[in-house]
Amino acid sequence: MAHNPQAPQGPDGQGHPDPAGSTQMFRAFVDEGASRPGSRQPAAPAPAGPRVGVIVGVVVALVVLAGVAWLAFS
């Protein structure tokens, strides 16, 4: 393993990274990115308008088909 003189050294000579310090740095990085003016925001949910249109279209198509079938068989 490579020797890193900047790594913290424990009593046995092995480096012991501080996971809490890494987590704090990551949270600071994420918070900094969210506060920037040009940063991306989470996407808004899709509007329900097109979905309602599809449902209404399917219902109208079924009514028309039922009317044609009723006229054909009567």
C-alpha cells in the first residue's frame, strides 16, 4: 500500500479515516450546490391535463363503438 504522509496516523501506524468528517464535508458540498442560483431544481410532477384528455378520449371511443355495435345488431 502507498504511504500517504498527510493521512491521520493511529497508534499502530495505520491510517484511520474519519467517516463523520467525510459525511460532514459531503453534506456541506450538497448544501452549497443547492444554494447556488444556477443550480438545477428537482423536476416538478407532470401535469394531469394530458392524462385526463387520454381518459376522456378512451371513454368517448368506447361510447362510439358501443353505439355502432348497437346499431349494427338491432
